[in-house]
Amino acid sequence: MAVYIDNLIITTPVPKSATNPVALELTGAQALATLPEVIARLSDGSIRMTAPTKGASSKSTHRTRCEWKEPAYWALNSGARHRNHQTMTLQKVNFAQKVVIAQMHVKDDDNPPIKVFWNKGKITVGFRTDFNQTATSSSTVLADVPLGARFDVSIDVTNNGACTVSASCNGRIGSTSPLQLGATWATRTLKFHGGVYNQVDYTDDTPAEDGSVCVISQLELSHA
């Protein structure tokens, strides 16, 4: 089944213009039509996303990404269960061997409640109990997830803020212990992200060939 991203927003490692170095954002349909070196549909319907380590980034970071995100924010109480599920393969990872592969982000803040990482062959999660909390609690969801292996990763959140991050690879399954968002998140609006977001700052000396590439073969987003 083809992965549908036409209505999602893609944050790219490409600058907005020759005079504006901030990362270009556009719809999935626009990105597929105009930026094949960054995002492309493969013959089996899957989506390849490419993020060179050196490229355009957001105003607040020196880290590049090729990442999809939902077009609209939502509140926890807007549905009984919110789910972000990806089946994906990391074909290449930056020299630091660390990349964000999924997030639950928050409007108007740089500290999301959930970030999911591929970190040197492990799927790990950083979790913030409270809004605007600087520090995160970290845990390993699943070890031994090698480059080139297909794996599944999911973020599940209920309307009362109960969260689970789970992953599976080669018949092995892992998940976090129950995570609970504090009451401060109830008044915030959120959205899911996924793809590849390099966790290393680029410099003038960053090799042009360094970067991260993923292939997403299944994507399920639901708010029921």
C-alpha cells in the first residue's frame, strides 16, 4: 500500500531561498513533485526521506531534518486515543549515529513531550512529564535495531495523557513502561512528526556526504 503524505507538511534540509537559509517547509505533494533528491516515492509506494547533515535548518538549531508533520495541532481531549505508527528502515545515519525518528511536538515551544531516537542501534525515548520542562527522562525501547533492518515504531497517547512508545524489529518487541503526561499538557496543542532529524550540529567542516536516510513503508496517524 502506498504511503500517503500529500497533505502532511514536510520540513526539508533545503533553504527557503538563496537569501533565506531557514529550512523550507511545503506539503508532501509539493515536496514529492519538486524535491526528488530530498523526498521520493519508490516503486513499491514507500517514501524515502533524505537529510544531509549539512543543510538548511530551523531558526533555533543547526540540525537538519527531512521530517513530516501533521498539518494541524490537536488537544489531548479531542480524541480518546492518538496514534503515530511508522514502519521504516534506516538506510544511512549521520556520523554521530543518532537521529530522531518520531515525535509528539507541542505548539510554540521547543521542548516536546516525546522524542523517539535511533541511537547507535537502539530505539530510545526522551519524555517530559510537564510542559516547558527542560530535562527529559530517557529509556530504551528496543535494542539491536541495525541499519538496513525494517522496524515498527509507535507513539500511543490517551486523552488523559497516558503514553506508550513501542517498537518491534526482526520478531522482537519492546515498549516503555507506562508514561504519564502531567496536567500542564492538557491546555497545550500537539502534533505528530516522523522521518529523520539529525542529532548533530553541522559546521563548515561537516562532510557533504554525511547525513541520514530513511524509507517509510507504512504510516498510520489516527485520533479516535
